[in-house]
Amino acid sequence: MSPADRSSANGRFTFFCRIMRNLLIVTGVSVLASFAVAQGQPQLNLMPMPASVQAGTGQLAISQSFSVANTGFHDTSLDEEVQRFVTQLSRQTGIPFRPKAGAGATLQIHADHGRQAVQTLGEDESYELTVADSGAKLTAPTTLGAERGLQTFLQLVQITPAGFAATAVTIKDQPRFPWRGLLIDVSRHFIPIDVMKRNIDGMAAVKMNVLHWHLSDDQGFRVESKKFPKLTGMGSDGMFYTQAEIRDFISYARDRGIRVMPEFDMPGHSRSWFLGYPELSSGTAPYTLEGGGIDPIIDPTRESTYKFLEKFIAEMAKLFPDPYFHIGGDEVDGKQWDANPKIQEFIKAHGMKNNQDLQAYFNQRLEKIVAKNHKTMVGWDEILHPDLPKTIVVQSWRGQKSLAESAKQGYRGLLSYGYYLDLMWPAARHYAVDPMADAAVTLTPEQNSLILGGESCQWAEWVTPENIDSHIWPRNAVIAERLWSPQEVKDVASMYRRMNAMSYELEWLGLTHNSARTEMLQRMAGNSDVEALRVLADVVEPVKDYDRWSDQKGPIDFHAPLTRMIDAVSPESDTALEFSDLVQKFVQNGLQDQAVEAQIRGYLTTWRDNDSRLHPLLEQSSLLQEDVPLSQNLSALGAAGLQALDYLDKGQTAPDAWKAQQITVIDQAKGRQADMLLMVVAPVQQLVQASAGQGQRN
Amino acid sequence: MSPADRSSANGRFTFFCRIMRNLLIVTGVSVLASFAVAQGQPQLNLMPMPASVQAGTGQLAISQSFSVANTGFHDTSLDEEVQRFVTQLSRQTGIPFRPKAGAGATLQIHADHGRQAVQTLGEDESYELTVADSGAKLTAPTTLGAERGLQTFLQLVQITPAGFAATAVTIKDQPRFPWRGLLIDVSRHFIPIDVMKRNIDGMAAVKMNVLHWHLSDDQGFRVESKKFPKLTGMGSDGMFYTQAEIRDFISYARDRGIRVMPEFDMPGHSRSWFLGYPELSSGTAPYTLEGGGIDPIIDPTRESTYKFLEKFIAEMAKLFPDPYFHIGGDEVDGKQWDANPKIQEFIKAHGMKNNQDLQAYFNQRLEKIVAKNHKTMVGWDEILHPDLPKTIVVQSWRGQKSLAESAKQGYRGLLSYGYYLDLMWPAARHYAVDPMADAAVTLTPEQNSLILGGESCQWAEWVTPENIDSHIWPRNAVIAERLWSPQEVKDVASMYRRMNAMSYELEWLGLTHNSARTEMLQRMAGNSDVEALRVLADVVEPVKDYDRWSDQKGPIDFHAPLTRMIDAVSPESDTALEFSDLVQKFVQNGLQDQAVEAQIRGYLTTWRDNDSRLHPLLEQSSLLQEDVPLSQNLSALGAAGLQALDYLDKGQTAPDAWKAQQITVIDQAKGRQADMLLMVVAPVQQLVQASAGQGQRN
């Protein structure tokens, strides 16, 4: 589903989002108390938070003699799982383990059964993990549950004054929802298998269990079809997955407890099909991947279309063992149907009212083909139609209301509204979205059980293999928590603390969400010192929702470099959050806390002085010239904030003229620059207002 | 060759090395002037500096339409070479290239011939590269030369205000020495193939052409032998290269113009052989990899030894196609020979005087076996003996005198003295070592021609796959320049500027010398913010030479984690160098330059305030507790420096009592802490002395 033209469907994200987030933090019910471990224990950085956590006493030392024993069900898959776990633990701790022969194992694993050859929806993922100072025990009904438990164990291991250790604890855990997915669009920008694999590793670390692979769209068809080789031969830029690569990838994901569901978007979002097979379309060739003009869509009125799909879906159903098969179905732009007299005739002849009815007819035909191949059809909101069997699954990008509507009609559903990672929302905003909230609260328990979970979505208009990790992580971890952990787990401050810890853990897995940022800044800076550039990059965020599209003239060139600062910076600025928190604290404590003021001054001074250091660098790089005003605005904000503090320190009320000047500075800094927003404007504004008498020292 | 017990052989590196380096920078003859491009042109960050560089006018834009055409000799190897080059250029610039069909190629390559199947010593590596604003042309007698030229082209591409571009220039280039190697010891710590490969990429980037693979030593035998499987089966910890991996690796290196010469160290440094084959040793089993007691060595008196070596060398000679075969021969500890009556009898019976004669006998026998397998024998200094044929090559760890001695006797030689990367010397010190300097200046031209070049050496007592890159790079680039570039290229300031640029380039290749440091600091810090930790890490260096060994009691555990701060920090602190330069400038300009003083104060303030931020972190991590005094000392230095500046600012001479106090602080900070040195002591001492009247404002 392309996000274009849908910005109004999503709540606009305002300039004051940081303040909203702070309010969330302040008002968030601290239900974690019920999961909290005893005082004096190290904080647990678990994400997703397990269903039940009981504090133990002491800690289990992790030393060179660390070892694992398997006392239950045993197969190659579990052996490899344990080996991966040990390798990862060794990487995190830097300890090359050398288990002492004959000694009792540090960690005992007992699984009752193996996992199924093809992972099923609802396959048992539960586990129990007990860590004591003498050893740890992990039990699970299946080796899939053991995999989940091993990920939890990795998160328990921390450096302590006495060496690496796992905190003593008893955990009983199972997921809240059986379907916890991440969609990755590989059509707009191709994402190579190695990048896909490291994201699978990240998903496993946060206990997600479905990779929804958006494999075809207008801009590229990414799967080799042996029956229809022109799908990739003409419908891609040469970048696609071979069937061998796909089989290997599915096996890789299966080993980590992750299903791979393919999506072939039909009848819209399908331009790439028509380069090789124009006869499938509702209009006339030639088509190009670049597009332009009206969106071509599949012609559902010709029997030849279904003959093609019979063969194609049979081939793909065999390639992808998952029982679910996603046919897209979103955003069908009916202009080609309207313009085609034969299609309009067909609509009339079959007593249909409109294009929606025609799409429903197409979906019914499609569903039969999918079912014949022993798969369950999944599609976006738009496929919902009473003529379709109740076995299908509806994925909602529209919201909980749409999801509840499906459930009331007896259809199973998935929520993706609120989980669009490409909208550049802060983690807290995603975290607040619950599949069972809003409209869903009116459902009966039976209807509730039809809500299978949800999926975060990484649409790929603005990502490359280089920066995709930083668009997905670490924010995806909080969506994973929303879908795994009990509904009551929603303390925002705790979430941020744990997400930040998780972010480091994810880098140890090989994800590059932080390291690639450094490299990209170095590229912009022409391989020179990036310290001053980082000061700027650390306090900006990309514009939100679909605002980046507003500057776009004509079709996007999906082969253009994505190497601007907006492409490198984090969707959410840690520094701005920290600064904002400091200012909140300072204002709330009556503008008196000198230690906090010193910290605030530290930031403001760095920002004020940064432009003079950074400006020469910005001027000499074509990739940075557009950021000159941004850097100047940051400098001006730093100066304004410092002057405000000076007035406060002297006990003076800042004069009106000065305040008016600062408001001009602030208004200018609020504006979008180079498709980015300065995220420290609001707290500086607070300081200015406080110094002008809208807040006084006690 | 183990570095143990050799610390006295190398000049001690003093606490004041930073000052020495500054003197080098100040006094270094700026011969680069003859290579400099016209004023107003961007600086060229080439390393190694080509033999001849002529500035052109303008620059060649590197855009999406960048393309390469081959107008000369053509084979798969060259195609792959060009593909790698384009991929690398795309990574550096972030531009996904889409050449315009039919347009004239941006870069034309013309090679006269292909390269030889097995790379020979002296194979033509020359090339000419002309870059103009309209296009670039690379010509070379061989595709090997073209490979060298493509690496130069990559270094010419920089970000400019008008986008990425290659500076217009005409380069004629060829190496000064035909043998430019890097030794990597994989016995003490096993280095996996992927890490070896990225180091090959780094070598190719700086035009090195020999990987000297130190494959066996006391601590581990790392090559699969099908004839003698116990060599790795019992003589390693299970980590070794299969023959298939080795063949693949050699082919990888060959593609990048790098020979792979194996070394099997004999008759000393060979404990690992004896676990599986104790009958080869001069003493009695059992042996363990951990060692202890006297060093076991090969028994050269038994015919069975030579039967073993006949078979073994025949197998290895086939596996490694390079014409040179290194037999080690260094540091033979004769205690086992002394203690074995049969060996002593043999010595007498053959009219030998001592153990040295016995080793010479062994080497003669060995040389015949090596020669029978069509290989040329290479060994360390100790093998030099008039009974050996003049075809052998002597590698000198002892110095230019030893090298010159070999040449006078008609032997070819390689210099490694001065190029030991594991000694933690600053780049400038390695850079100053020239194979033709000192004793070599007395040689005749003919004798001079026997000096083939040199090799840097990365002995692996203190490296792991995680930190080996940071021990090799970027310093290895300056040794590469010493061996490739004209002897007159020796300006130290230029070298540092270009080495720093090269360091970024090397990270784009996948080397991890910078990124791994960040990860290691994060591990120590328990996955929390490392900013304050980095402030400390940035101003320390590991102790020099073999000083780290002095704390070692008993045999080293080569499986212990190497995760302390000393294992993460750079061998050379950029920050300390920059600070030291600032203080020099400040003092030399009569203590008046306010802008420089402000920069100095910036550093000092950060250091003074850092301990209070860092201390809690240090206390909570077992890996950081040893660094508490280091952090306190840095803080104290910061305070001392600031007070000194305060006296200077006020025009006062600091009182004697204050000065005495500061000298105590400085003396304490000079000391080794946690096997590291604080590298900013000397410049702070300069400030203190200046404030106490040993330097006054004009």
C-alpha cells in the first residue's frame, strides 16, 4: 500500500509533538510496578516485557566457563539455535567461552517438542526462565518457545562491578497476540537478502514472528518466476530474489521462529507486471517502471487474467510454504476501468453497481485460486466484502474502527494503522496504539479473539539498504512489545529506557541503525571530522507523515541517491528528548535547580557556538549546503535560550522588545528546512516565555 | 617471531613521544612541494603518494551517469575488478550509478595485457591516470597496474560544493619496491577468513602486494593438512582454515593483486606441531598448547623429521601457489637441544660448534626440500648462513644493519624492523623507517637492488577478530606509502592529513578500526551512553613496545577476553596530537593567541569536568574499574591546565607552591595506568611551566 495521498487519513503530527510526548510520559499509568523487581536489583532492560517477571536474589555470573546443556527434546534446529545464542552472548560480552568439561551446565534447556516444519499461526511460543546465582533453567513446550526464552536470557546479561552476569529472576512468558509482524516493502527500493536477514535477526530479538514481504508494486517486481520470467526480466531494474535465495531466506527465518508471508499487490499497485505482460492490464502498453499518467491496474474482466493468475499463484504458493498469502487489494485507482468501455460493459452486464463491486468480483475469483492452493487469503481493508468467505484475514491500515468492523462481520484482522514506521513518528506515538483500543472495546470476547495482532510497516519510498535499519530500529521494538506484552504494559518512561538499551543490543546483532548514520555523516562531510555535524544532526528529525512528498514534483526517481541529512538522521531525536525533559524539570521545579540549569546551559552553549564551527563544512559539500539555515537557526536558538537564562539568573523580567525578537527567532526555527524539523524549538520557547514573566522563580 | 624478550632490541618509547613527533612534523623536509598541485585546487588525499602528480584544471563530476569503458585487453578478472571499483565508488558516494546508454564513458580503461595466473615478484604494477573535466583515462601495461590505478581514482573522488568529483590531475605511478607486505599472525589468535578478506581489501587500497600469513606457532596450527590431520586436530583449538577456504582466499587476494606467502615457523615456535606429532620434537611428550617450561623445538637430527617435512612441504607447496615459502627460523631457544644427549652427540659427530650450526644444517636440508618443490625459501635474520644458496630471501626484524649485511653477502632481503604494528608506535615513527636508510646507505647499487622492500607485522598476542583492524589501520597505510612512494616523500604533517582521510576511506571498504572501538566502549559501558567514556578513551594510548607483557605472570591465556580499555583504544590518539599541536602553537606565538587559547580551554574544561560524569559508570563495570585513576588524573590535568591559563591571563607568575603541586599531579598522571598512558600530560606540563615563568607573554 503506497502511502501517497493518504496524509489526511493520518493525524497530522505537530511541531509540539515533543511536548505531547512529555505529557504521555508524565501521565502514563505506571503499570510496570506490578512487574518491577525488588529494590536494589539492577534494572531489567527486557523488551518486550514478559508476561510475568518475579525478582530473584543475586545474579548468575557469565564467565569463560559458561555452558549450555539440553535435557529435553533435541534436534539439529535446536542445536543451531543454541549455537547462535552462544555466539551472540560471546559477541556481547567479548568472552570466548570455554566450557569446563564435566561441570554442571550454566544454563539448562528443556523443550518438550520440536517445532513444526512450517510455522503455524498460534504455534506455542511460551517459555519459563529461572535464573538463580547457581544456574539458569529454561523450559518450554516447544523449541520455538526455547528460542524466545534464549532471547530473553541475552537481554538479562549485563555488565556489573563483578563481571558480566544475568540478573536472578523467574519469568513466565507468552505472547498476547499470535501474529506480530513487520512488513518490508522491497519494490520501491530493493533490499538485498543480507539486509533482510539482519532484520530477521532483529525481529527475533524482539520476538516478532511474521515477516510480511511486499514483493511487488508499481516500481518493481522482486521475485523470480520461472513461469513468467518477464515479471522480473522487464518488471524490475535487474534487482530481484532468485527462488533459491527465497528458499534460503525462508529457512533462515523459520530457524528464528519467523513466518514469511508474501504479498503480491493486485489489482492496483501492479504497474511492474505490465511491462512484461501488458495483456494483464486494463489499458494499453507501453508501460514504464517510472510511471506517470494514470495508474495502470489489472483487468479483472478477462478470463486470460485468471489463467495467468492460476499458474502464477500455483508457482508462488509452492515457493512460499506459509499458509497465508497476501493479495494486497489496496488503493485501487479505477481510472483505467472507467476509461475502458469493455470493462464498463462487463460491470453492467453482471449487474454490478461500481468499481468496488468489480474489485469484489476479482477478489472472489482470486480467493478461489488462493484456496485451491491451500492458502488463506489476506488483504488490506478494501477487500472486506460479505461475498468473501470468513476464512480470509483483513489487514487494516485505516484504524481500529475498520478492524472492529471486520471482526463484527466475523472476519479475522490485523492492525497496521498507527504502526507505519515510514511516517517518522516518535516511538511513544506508535506505542500508544493498541489493536484492542478505541472501536475494538465494544467487541464481544468472541469478536475480540478474531483480532490476531498487527504489523508494523516499512514502506520503501525513502529508504535504501544503507539507511533502512535506522528507519525500522529501534522504534520497531516498541511495536513488538505492544503486540507481545500484556496490554497494561504501557509506561512510556520505562519504554524509552528499555528501547534505548535494546538499541545497543540490536547493533550487536549486526543491525546498522546507529553505525550507518555515522558513515552517512562522514560521506556528507567529505571524510573529515563530523563532530560539529553530529551536533546538528542530533537535534533534528525528518518531517512527519507524508510531508516529505509535498516538495516532490512528478514521479519520484527511485534510483536517485538518498544521501541527504534527512536520510541519515534518526526519526526521533534522543538529544531533543533529553533537553526537553531537562527544561520541563527546570520549569516545574520553579526555575531554581542549578544543576539542571548547568546542563541546559551546556546544551545551549554547544548549539550557539556550533554554527561557526560547522558553517565552513556545510559550504564545501553539495550534500550539506541546504542545511545552512538549519545550523544558523540552531545557533540562534542557543543564544536565545542562554539570554533567557541570564535574565532568570539576574531575577529580571526580560523586556518585551527582547521577547518579541526571540519569538521571531523561534518562529523562523519552527519552519521546515531541508525537509527536517529542529526538535528543540519548543523547550527554548518555554525558557524565553519563563524569562519574560510567564514563569517566575519561587 | 614472538616479540617476547625482545623489548630491549627495540628503542624504548618514551613518555615524551608526542613532543618528538611534533619535532618531526616541524623539521620534516617538505619535499611534497614537488608533488603539490596548483594553489586553489582541492588537497589531494592520496596514500600512497604516486611517483608523479601533475595538477590539472577543474574536476570531473561523478554523477548517476558515471560509466566505465574498457578499450584494451579484456578478461573476466578485469571485469570483476571494474565491478568492484564501481560498487566501491557507489558506496562512498551513495550514488546508485545508472550509466546513460550510448554516452561516452566517464572513465576509459586500457590495459595492454592480463595478469599472470600466479603473481610474480616484480610483476608490472605501473599505470598512468589522467583526469580532466571531460573524462578520465587509465592506461597500464597490465590489468594489475589498472587495479592500482583504480584505487588511486577512488581516492581522487571527493565531495565538493558542486557534488562528487574527481580532481583533474595527471598521475604516472609505479612502486619503489616490488615487495610490500603485511604479516598477519593467526596462530596466537585465530583470525577468520572474512576478517582476513577485509584486510586484503585494505591492503589493495594502499597498494600493498604481499600477505605474509604466519600460519603456525607455539599456540596453534591453522592450516588443514590432509596428510597430517593431527596438526590441526590436536595442534589447534579447533579453529583453522580448510584447504578449500585457503584456495578461495588466495584467489580473492590474487584478484586484488596480492600474493599470499605462507609461513610455517621452524624449528622454534613450533609447539603446536608436537601435540599430534611429538616424535618431531627434541624432547618428550606430552605437550600442551598452553605451554609452560622450556620451549619445545624440532629435532633436526632424525631422518624421520625430514621425511615428515618432505611430505608436509610438498602438500603445502601445492596448496600455496606463491613462489616464496617462509620457514620462519627465528628465536630458536636451544634448551631442548642442550638437554638431549643424542642431539649433542650429533653436533659433535658432525663437527659442528654449537646450536647455531645445527640450525644452519637444518636450514640447508629444509632449503633443498623447499627448492625441490620449486619454491624459494624465505626466513628471518637467524637463517643467514654462508652455506645457504644466494636464492633465499632474508627478512630482517633486527634492523637495517642486519639487512645490509645480508645484501653485502649477496642475499636478497626484506625489512620488518620498525614496522611492527603491535608495538603501538605512532604512525610517524614507522613512517621514518626506510629500508635504504642507515646501514643500507653504504651499499653498492647492485647490493641495493637486493633489498626487495619490507613488511609490516601484526603479531597477534593482543588482538582478536574484533580489534585487529584497529591495530593494523590506519597506521599500516603509512608503511605502505614508505614502500611504494619515492623516498623523498616524507613530510609528516602531510602524511597525517592524508592518513586521516585514508582512515575514512578504509571504513567504507568494510574495515572496522573505528566502528569496533565504539562497540567495545559500549560493551564496557553496559550498553549506555559512551560520550564521557570516549572523552577518556580519546586521550590515552596503550603502553608501548613490550611493556604490556611486564605485568604478565606465567603463560598468557590466549582464550581470555581482550575487552579492556587498552584493547579498544587507538594506538595513536588523534585528540592528544591535536591538543599538543595547539599548545605548541600557543607557546610559540608568545602565549597571546586568544582563539587558540579558547580551543585549549575547551579541551581542558571537558577533561576537568569529565571525571564527575564518568565516575559512576566506571564503578559499575568490572571492565572499567581499573580506569578510575586514569579518569581522575585526566580531570586533575584539566584543572591544572586551566589554572595555568588563568595565571597567564592575569599576567601573574604562578607561585612556586602551586607549581610544585601541579608537578605532583603531572608526575602522577605520567604513570602507566591499566596498561595505558595519558597522552596529554606533556602539553599540560608545558602550560604549567609557562605560567610559572618558564615562558612569558610577549
